[in-house]
Amino acid sequence: MISQSFEYSAPRTLAEALALLAGGDAKVLAGGMSLIPMMKLRLAAPGRLVDLSRVPGLTGIREQGGALHIGAMTTHYEVESSAVLRAKCPLLAETASAIGDVQVRNMGTIGGSAAHADPAADYPAALLAVEAKVTLARKGGERTLAFSDFLIDTFTTALEPGEILTGVIVPVEPAGAGVSYQKMLQPASGFAIVGVAARVHNGSVRIGVTGLSGKAFRAAAAEKIFAETRDVQKAAAAVPLGVEANSDIHASADYRRHVAAVYAARALNAALSRAS
Amino acid sequence: MATTITKPDTLVGKRIKRKEDPRLITGTATYVDDIQMPGMHHACILRSPHAAARIRSINTHAAAGHPGVVAVFTGADVAGVGPVPCGASLPGLRVPHHSILAKDRVYFVGHPVAVVVARDRYIATDALDLIEVDYDVLPAVADPEKALAPGAPAVHPEWPDNIAFTYHQEGGEPDKAFAEAEVVVKQRITSQRLIPTAMETRGVVAEHRAGQLTIWSSTQIPHLMRTLVAMMLGVPENLLRVVTPEVGGGFGSKLNVYAEEALMGFVAMKIGKPVKWIESRRENYLCTIHGRGHVDYYEIAARKDGTVLGLKLKLIQDLGAYHQLLTPAIPTLSVLMMPGLYRFRNVSADIIGAFTNCVPTDAYRGAGRPEATHGVERMMDLLAVELKADPAEIRLKNFIGADEFPYATATGLSYDSGDYAKPLKKALDIVDYHHLRQEQARAKAAGRLMGVGLSTYGEICAFGPSPATPAGGWESATVKVEPTGKVTVMTGASPHGQGEETTFAQIAADELGVTMDDVTVIHGDTAVVQYGIGTFGSRGTAVGGPALYFAIQELKKKIVKFGAMLLDSDDVSFSGGLCVCNKSGKTVPLAAIAGASYRAMKLPAGEQPGMMATYFWEPPNFAFPFGAHIAVTEIDRDTGQVAIKRYVAVDDCGKIINPLLVDGQVHGGVVQGIGQALYEQAVYDDNGQLLTGELTDYAIPKASMVPWIESSHTETPSPVNPLGVKGVGEAGTIGCSPAVVNSVVDALSHLGVRHIDMPLTPERIWKLISAGGRA
Amino acid sequence: MKIGGAYTLAVPQQRAYSLLQDPDVLAQCMPGCDHLTRIADNEYEMKMKMAISAVQGLFTGTVRIADSHPPSSFRLIVEGSGKVGFMKGDGLLTLMPEAASTEVRYEGDVQVGGLIAGVGKRLIDVTARLLIKRFFEKLAEQIALQPAP
């Protein structure tokens, strides 16, 4: 349980962090909730860690132009307890409160989770359902990408070598929107066996699903069925259709598909009950 | 000298906070990993990634040459060290030679292959990666029933049937009982492999200085370990000191002598420097013993009126690749306790001990009794279902009567005392059983799945009479009154979290009339404490307590003699910390008596100076606690998730010394029982890879997953010892799993579900619900 | 662990079959693989650098082709080991002609051991699927790049 030796850098500016990252064989350290255990088990052995915790401007939540800008280093606890988010993007706050345990929520960050793209992480379901964007900084520039485009596959994102995810942008929810995140947790790790984020507004629904397959996804067919029929059960039943479901010692593919439909119905019903 | 005598309240029976807790919760306690020494080196162990393989060659050249590495040892280097001992003896037992480092073959994933010793732990870990082992991988078998099937890979080539032993025991006339039975119910019941998961992993520090070897180890049995490691290393036992600092939980997993304890002793002698090895969690999961691992085939015979007649058991024990200290003995405890609290006059049991390419199983909280209780309590419920009888009624009908003690069981035990209906009736009252069943009927009518599960357990503890244990079943205590009147107790029981520093102080303070603050309890250092056996099998208070009690009675005789001398009277009694002359009323306090005994200006006739007594107490019998647990559950019909709505535990552990500590033991025990019932399972794949190799995949219950535990008691004193105590360390675990499983099966029985094996994962239950009860 | 699935390649069956037997093509398509060195008929030594998330593992081992039934099926056996553990994949690939393209069905068993088996269980299934997907995507790229013979 001891990592290989590595260089540790704690840059004071984003430019410095980007320069360090360009050196190769370096990994960005955010909250370290996934990376550090992998290093301690020697599954990962980066030559250098670039710790973002002292880079200014990467934490906090600010409202700007109808959107909420959340710094990449904002912890799950800060998201969970943010009055602004609870009022204006409650799905994200609710999802953050379902992550891991208190210790993980005090250390883990939204940027770290998004960039890691763990197929059973909670955030991606919500980020898809609220149509979040991410900002990616590189030497001499920045780009903004829809989270749905950013998330490519299992542990695979659109982050280019040398890029750092600096923030997440979520729209302010309009009045009357209803949301819910429902998760069956794996009792050992706290990860989602299946997690479903639902967001309802004016009769249309967005459904983000995590844990079910290799990456989190929007359940487009289910959303369409709901828009056409307003039938929660029918829509929920469509969530796992055609999905190549994960299977492990905690849940078989069949069970995950079943639970995805059950939890989709629960999330939809809860979101509907909160919508007006 | 006359002072006002106020007899203090007795401390025994009071809820008193633990004396040991302030240092434990403020981080000032010393565990093995806290030990630092000048020149200390660090060891890391290379372990086999294969469950079965021949070792063609090991190349340690690069590791040995790595800067900072001082030594690398392999199996060839430790050929002179004796094997890891098995303390259990059974007729015909096959005992594989268990070398402390693999010689030419590995038998399970995690098998130690080489040890690297370096200046620090980082270097040692790096150097492990430089050792090259050429393995010829062989087929493995990880399931005990598969291991017994024809053609299975042989774990040990010399025993191709993988059978370590078979064992038969019967009492009464089981065949006749089954022939005459009106009802016979059969069921295959498993108790899955569990990983004990003590919060502190194991750790060893060893130092060889001036001819003396000292080993610090996180163990439950310092004295036995000293004897056995001295034999393994061939060092004189009186030049080996074992120190057990604070131990962060054992649950039986540290009731053992492990390869690493001898290995660190060997390394310290070789390098001439102190050496430390701290087990990682991954090593803890791979290499420290697991518990349970039963596949049981039960048959119960009864009359139509519910009277039980006989019980048969075929027990397949997954032993793993080797025998650790007590591995083969654990299932024999299941057989002893298979009749539970019931009047089974005819029983028959067959054990088959199967080798598998897995880490050995051994004692884990309850050790054999949770398996037995789970079996008989499931069978009583199955019988109740078969006869459409109430599970409470069928238990009450078959309990051994309160007037039948001591009760000779069909398995050869003598139950000491009991009133089995009492805790059950109390538990039924607490849950308001009648109304609860009505509520259940309403829930069912509304389509909800609600269950009520009973478990009435008995357990054997206070191990034990020496003839029934492998290495002595007595316990020792020394009590000293220091010249200033302070009291020092030394117990051989080596507690490791149970709280004997508090309960033994309560006993000593009451007996000697001093305050608890005046008493210090010392344990866990073979250079300080007289020989002792250790803490396991709920024996700390039940065997160590009486040893202390008798030591104090010896000492009191001496106190009275010195008191009589000082008071110049021949009619003196001792109470409340004072010797009193019954004629004059004059008194002399304990401190003055003790001071005089060391000063020794004058001695009572035939007395030695000093104020100290030691007692080695041999218990005449085991003690048999019992109780009733009730779990109320509700199942999520859509997902199969179990919610424990209510958990009631009524335990009878005899006389209670400290209710707070008893509640703590019950709570912890129940939580581990819930772990087995709902969450935990060590999963090996077909190739012997442990898939639940970390806490991310092995689910121990967290606080948020545990219900409120309503704990209460009945008190039926044991006649076995003068304190009337029985032991409670394992009761919660033993009583719990059948209550939870019976409750869940009860919730699903109208869907055709008869039985579910643990752990009751949501998926397992959902599949049963979906299949209409057919597994 | 059982694996199975299907991918469609935009080449006829015979062409798909020969591509899948070509060590240079295999080397370019296997994620993290530099090259394959022939050690016997239909058997190659491989070095593979796996990089998924922060996990990096260097595997050395062999790739073997067996039970060849051109152009419709063969077995691909990949064995590798490294510091993070070892793995063995044994799969039957069946090529079904579909007009101008070919559906490649695979069905097999993946065994993993050592560290990755004990601590990465949650992710082995998804990772195996990811690697297979990357293989076929790379193969499709190769097909698009290579002119038909």
C-alpha cells in the first residue's frame, strides 16, 4: 500500500500547472479519491503529480449570465451544501449528497470526478441531465465543451494531453423544474450500482443514467417516450433497452437493467412530484 | 486509627465507562505500528499471485542489490525454521507441512514467497517488484464441494481426494428417530466465507539484542505465541519475550500463530537490527485467516405436534490450503452445539474437512457456533412452516426446561444453567408479537413484504476445561497491593478491546474496597505477566474473571493475617478496604497493611513479606449463554433490498459485571451478524483469485447500514464460577444471522420461498421474487 | 468472465479473415501494442502497454491463433502478465458474410489474476469491453486507410 516514488508539485497559477503538465508522465491531482488509492496499490504510477489545490480561481460557485460556474476543485460537500446550487440547480446538490461517504465528500471534487469518467460515478448522470458544460484550459487558451461530448467512454474523455479541466457550467433551472437523483449503492464502495438523474420541465424530461454501462448516458429513447406518452412506467422501462449492461460480483447485467428501470421510474416520479 | 467506615456501593453491575477509552480515542495509545526504534528496518513480503503453482526459480539478485536493501530471504533460507503450527488434533488428521516461506510450491493467492528487508518501507516495497519468480501455474480449486468431486485438482499432491479429515459424532438413536418421525424436513444451508476485517491489520516488530529476542505482535495470545514461536525458531523460551501492545480488534483472526511472527524473529536474528512488518489491508484480506466456509446438509425429524425427535448434519468445511492454529477444530464446535436450546435426544453429524486453494479458515467471532445456530434456527423455522405452526410456539414447545439443568446434551455437553423461555418471552413482549403479526397480515394484504424473524440461540463459551482445549483452558491472575496501597492486577487473558481493564478493576475494587482509580490492570507482556492463555471464545471475563476473584481471595487471607497482627487481635475481618477488629472496632486500612507487609518489621507466623497472590483457575465446565433475537424486516418488492425495521436482542450472559460493556459487545456482535446476513462474502473465482480483495468490494456494514439495536437482558447466573458470569463477546453475532434470514424468508414465504443462503443480496432476493420462490 | 459481442467490418469475409490473421494489423489494432514478434507458426510474442484512466500496466506475453477455419472462424488466445497481474483471453471469432461487409462475432472467456483481479474487479468487465471496442474501431480505421488488394 505504498506508491512508487513521484515528483509532487503544487503550482500557484494555472499557467504554472499547465507548464508542469506539459512535462509528460504527469497526472493532475484534484481530491485524490480515485488516483491516490490506485497509486497506493501501484496500479498507477505517474512520474509527477500536479496538485491543483493551491491554484487560485478553481474553487467556488458563481452565477453569471443565467449559468452557474463551479470551479473544478469545488468539493462534493461544497456542492451538496451550496445554498445557490440548492436553489438554482438542486439536482447537482442532491447528487453530490449521494456520493461515497462524508470523508469522500470532504475531499473529492467535481472536476476530478468529471475528468476521471468512472462508469459508476454519480455526478455524470446529473451533469448529463442538466446539460452541463465543462471548461478545459490548455497552454494559451481555453475551450468549452458540452459534458455529453466531453464524456467519450469508460475512463475516457475529450481531455487532450496537457489540458486541465477547470470548471463545470450548469444552467440555472427555470422555475417549475423538478429534479431527482435515485441511486442503488454498492454497499462496499458506495459507488452506484445504478444511478438515475431525472429532470422534468414543461412536460419534457431529461434522464441521465450511471453505473449501468461503460459510461454514463442520456436515455434518449426513454425521454422521447415520456414526451409522447407522459407514461412514467413506459418511459422507465425503455431506459435499459439496447444497453450493454455491466456485470460484476455485485450485480449481474440483468439485475442492473431491471434496477435501472425501477430507479428511473422512482426518479421520474420524484421529479414530477417536485415540478410545477 | 479508627475511621468512619462507609461501605462503598458495589461497582460490579454498574454502567461504568471504560478506563481504556481515553487513551484509545485521543490517539495516545501505542499499537505495533507506533513502535519506533533506533536502527529499525522494514520488511515487505512477496506473495504468490497464483492459487496453485510450482516455483521453478526465484531470482532475488536485483532486489538484493537495490540501494537500501539489506537482505532478501526465500524459502531455502528459512529451511531450519519449524512449520506454522496446527494446535488442533483429530483422529487421522492430515497436516500439510506449512513452511513460513514457500519452498517449491504455492498453495493460495497470497502465499508468502520471499521477504525483503530494507532501510525503509518504501525501498522494501520497491524492491519487491524486482524479484523474479518463475511459476509453473497449476490448476486450482477454490470451492469445497468442487474440491471433493472426483477429478478435482489436488491442493496437496500427496492427498488427491482433498480430504483433510472426516469426523463422525452421534448421540441417542438418530436412525430410529428418523424412521419413526412423522415429519422430516431437509435443507442445504451455507455459511459463507467471511473476512474478519479487524480495524488494525496484523503487525510484528522483532528485535534481537544481547541474546534476547523480543517480538511485539498484534495478537490475542501472547504467551501461547511465545511458546510456539520459540519452538519454531529453536530459541530458548525464556530468552523470547512477546509484547502485545494495543490491539485494534481481532475477532479470532489474531487467535493464531502466523508465519510472519516467526519470520520477523528470524530476520531480526539474521540482520542484528530491529525489524518491522505491518500488514497492508490487501495482505490482511489475502493472508490472515477467514471465517465460516460451511456447506451444511441438515435433516430434522419431528412429530406432527411439533415435538422434535432428531437432527442430522453433513457438514463440509472449507479449510483452505493449510491448517492454521485451530482450523480443523472449528467445525467440531458446530457439531457440539448443533442441538441448540432444544431437547434433541438423537443427533448424528459427519464433517468432511476439504482442502481448497484458499487462505485457511479459522476462528472468527463465534467460531463454529454461528454456523450451528444458523443451521438449527433455520431448521426450526422450516419445521414450523412445514407444520404451519408459529415459530415462537415451536421453540417454546421444544426448549430444555428451566428445571432440567445441568442438562446433558446428545452431543456430550453439560449445559450449566438456563431458562430459555424467559428471553424469548421478553423479546416477544418487547415487539408486541401478537400485534406485530397482525400488522404483518395487514402489510401483506396491502402488497408489502414484511417479515418477523426469531432466533433463540445457545452458545458454548468460557473455553474451557483444559481437557477440551488444545493448549490449556485455564486462566491466570496475579493481584498485588503495592506498598502505598495501590492495586495492580496482572491477567493472562490479554484482552484486546473487550474492556477487562475496566471490568477487572470493578471486581478488584469491590473485593478490596478500593476505588477503580486505585486499580491498574496489566496484560500482554510475557516478561511481566505470569503465563496465561488469552482472550477468545468469550472467555476473558468468564475464565479470567474467576482467576482474578480466586487470586484476591488468596490475598485476602494474607491481608487478614497482617491486619490481625497490626490490630493485635485474633478476631479480624476485612471489608470496605479496612481490617476491623470485631471486638474493639479498631481498624487498619489496606494501604497500612500493605506497607507493613513490605516493610516487614514483623511478620505473622509463617507468612512471607509482600502482598501478592497468583491464581491459576481451571474451570470445571464451559458456560452456556443464551438469548432471543427478533428482526423485523421489510423487503422492497421491486429491487429485493432488505430494510431491518426493528432489531431486538435479549441476551442472557449470566451475571452482568458492566451493562455498558455488555451492550457494546451485543451491538458489535449484532453488526457483524448483520454483515454476514446481508452484505459480506469472500468471493474466490474458479482459479482461486480472491475477487473481494479490498474494502471496495468486500462490504462490511457501515453505521448508516445498521438499525437501532434494542438490547436488553435476563440474568441467569452460571454455577460454573463464583462470579456467575458466562461470557458475551460472541453472542450478538451468534444470535443475529438466523433472526435476519428467518425474517426475510418469513416476508417471502407466501411467494413460495423456503430458504435463502447468505448474504441476502438484493439481486438474490429479487431473483427469488421474480421466479415465484424457486431458486 | 464471459465476453461476447459482434462488430461489422466494411470488407468481404475473405478480406476480413486475412486482416485478422495479419500480425501487423493485429499489432496496430491491439490497444497499447507496438508490434508482434513471430515465435512460431501462428504464435507471436507481444508487449502491450495498457493505459486506462491513471492505470498503466506493461504486459508481456503471447498472441496465438488456433483452430483456423478460413475464412469463417478461428480462435485468438492472448496471454499476458505484468506487475499489476496477469490475464488470459481465449475467444472464438466467427466471420459471417453480409453482402460487401462481414460481421465478426466473438465469444470467449477472460481470466485475470493478481493485483488487478483482487482490487479492480468492479472495472474489469467494462475495461475488457472497452479494449475490444478500441480494437475493432482501430481495425475499422485500418480498413478505411488500406486500399483493397
